[in-house]
Amino acid sequence: MDAFDFVIIGAGSAGEAAAGEARAHGASVAIVERELFGGSCPFWACMPSKTLLHDARLHALGGGGSWQAASDRRDWMISREGTDFPDDSSHVRALEAAGSVAIRGTARLEGRGVVRVALHDGGERTLLARHVILAVGSQPKLPDLPGLADADPWTNREATATRELPASVVILGGGATGVELAQVFAWYGVATTLIHPRQRVLDQEHPRTADAVAGGLRRAGVTLRLGVRASRVLPGGGDGGTHRVELSDGSHVDAARLVVAVGRSVPLDGLGLEAVGAARDERGRLVPDDRLRVAPDVYVVGDPAGPVLQTHVAHYQGTLAVRIALGEDLRFDGHAIPRAIFTDPETGSVGITLEEAEVRGLNAFEEVQDLAKTARGYVSDAGGHVTVVVERGTGRLLGAFLAGPGASEAVHEAVLAIRAGVPVAVLADTIHAFPTTSRVLGTAFIAAAARLRRGD
């Protein structure tokens, strides 16, 4: 048996961050990974999708290269040149160079402080741990849809890794993954249909943001089928041997490929959670306390911890859990988490909408700037919006929602303001460079501060 200060199960963004933080404090670390060190983000999710979006946008504007060039650059990005599966050795080397012990295998909790690993080479190893960190990530969810499995559907893994473009594609799901992939395929000339059961794509975002992105998708050539559900798939039952997706309104859509982007699930089964007394809620999810603990000396970080599935949250929680385990009096604070989607228009958001504020009983108002009518919109020939939500009385910024050029960068001023409690009056008295999206955000702050002074 080998003893460590930390045994980390999962080597994605959260696990790597936890390992780095622990080693920075001189703690001993073993980190166990059942598939790819580095997790989904560098190989199947964040990095390849943004790389393809970048090249697809240039292609659509007439300044980019072929799909083959984009595919080759994506393969280089995910260390998959000339192979079918990415090479994660650089992640292993970085962990080992920092002093962590990297182990390939499947881990299971056997009791408090005991982790048994079924090694990929067929052996077994038992690890003793002062602290265990669960960083197992998440995986694409496949709905129980008749006929779907026989159509060999893609998830984000296959969609971001494909080396050949399909002639046509149907995407199930209008969240961030669905809209980004839809724009990539459409910009490269693939006949693309996106099906989403809500009346808006990105229905968890601000309605103005959702409408702006929907407009961008339509301009790219995406056909949106909103407010309907896929009810059945007929594999090979469409025109020319394509797959037919029957919809809840009685219509159908045919495509050569189906892409499923309806959410993700967390692989908790088989972890041995019962051995350490880690309870789950009625939906089978772990429920950490505000110190990310699910049992004595057992912490959960990243996607299994929630409240959102974002790489930057996973990284933050990984470092935070280590600091808490080592005795710092810290708690997870998730009320100022930024979100960004890299379609055209780009989006950035943080905090709560006016409707959410009113549900919470807060007396708030919304200030809106139409980005198309600003200098930033004029010089970029771009539309979009900047919307801020402010609480009356306190002058607190409650939320900020942006769609347009540079939105994913500009939103961080609002993130800091919400996190630090910076009054809107101070934000309004801050100089913002012209002509930027940040300047438009500053104009919204000025307008909001004026309303507060007037008592509107």
C-alpha cells in the first residue's frame, strides 16, 4: 500500500488543478485517470470546438482555408496527428514533473482513506489517502429515443473529432454545445438543422442573448426547429438512405448524421461512494457542503459538484478543495460565475436576470444598450446587446448579459463587480476605452446610475 496526502480520482481540469495546488503546498499526490489525462476539455470539448469555430468563421468570411486545413489544425491542437486517439502524454509529464504520481486505471473507494485501483495493465494497487478528491468529470448523455442508438449518433466527441464532413446533419439540443457545433458545420456548407424543445435556443440564457444567437445561426444557414421534440429515429429511413428524425408536430427531418447535445451525466456508479457514507439526492447527484465535502476528508470538484459544468469552475474548485483540506477557512462561492459561448455573435453572462431577481423578491431594474446602435456596433457592423440588472436601494449589480464582439472578455468587469460588491455608481465613474464592447457596458452602468439617482 502506498500512502499519499491526496488521492485524486480523475485527471481533467479539476483534478489537474487540485494536483498542482497540492504539490505547490508540498503535499504528496496520486492522481488516477481511467481514460485521458487532461479530461474532455483539451481533447473533445473546449479546445477543439473553439479551434474549429475560429477556422469556420474565417472560412465563412472568405479568408479561411479548407475543411482539411481546419481538421489538420484541430488534430494538432488535440495531439492526434496521424492517430485515431489523442496523445495525453504531455499532461502526464507535467503532473509527474511537479511531483505527482500519475496512475492509469479505474479507482474505487473501499473505505475512509482507502482507494483501490484496477490498473489498465491488469494489476491492482491500493492507495491510502489523508484526503480524497473526486474529480470524475462528466460524459455526454444519450436520450432514450426509439431508434437513436441504431443510427450511430455522434456526441460532441465525434463531432469535434471528425475528419470528414457529413453532407447533412441534425443536431438535437440547443444549448451551448449544440449552437456552437451547428455554426461550425453550417459555415463549412453542411446542411444543418437544429432541433430544440424550447421556443428559444440557449433557453437558460437571457432572452436577448438567445435571440441574438438564433439570428447568427440563421445567417450562417442553420435551420432552427424550435418548440418541437424528436419522437423517433428511423435509421436509414430517410431520402437516399439518410436517417429520418420524426418530430412531435408530425413533421420529420432527414440527415446523414445525427449529433446529440442534450446534456451530460456524471459517472458516479462504481465509485464506492457508500463505503465512505457519501449520500446522493433523489436524482442520484452528490450534494457537497459549502466546503465541497461529501464525507469526512472526501471532496467533490468539477462537474459532479456543480452548480454548472464549466472548465473554469472545475479549475477553481480543484484548487479550492485542496486549500480547504489543508486547513484554510474557505468556502465555495458560486454567485459570480461567468459563462461564455463562442458563436457569432459571441456571448458573455454572469449573475441573474431581472425575472430571477423578482422571483427572489429583489427590487431591481434592467438597463439595456442595443449594441448595433453604438460605436462598437457601427465599426464592427455587428448587432447584439448589453443588459445589466441592478438592485434598487443598494445599487448592487446583480447580473450582466452581453452578445456581440468581445462579449466573453468584456463580461469580466461585471464578474469582478458582482464578486467584490462594487457599486454601480463606481462602475459608472470608471473610464472605458472607446470604441469597445466594454465601453457599451460602461454606458449601461452610467444609465443605471442615473436611474438610481433619480429614484426611477
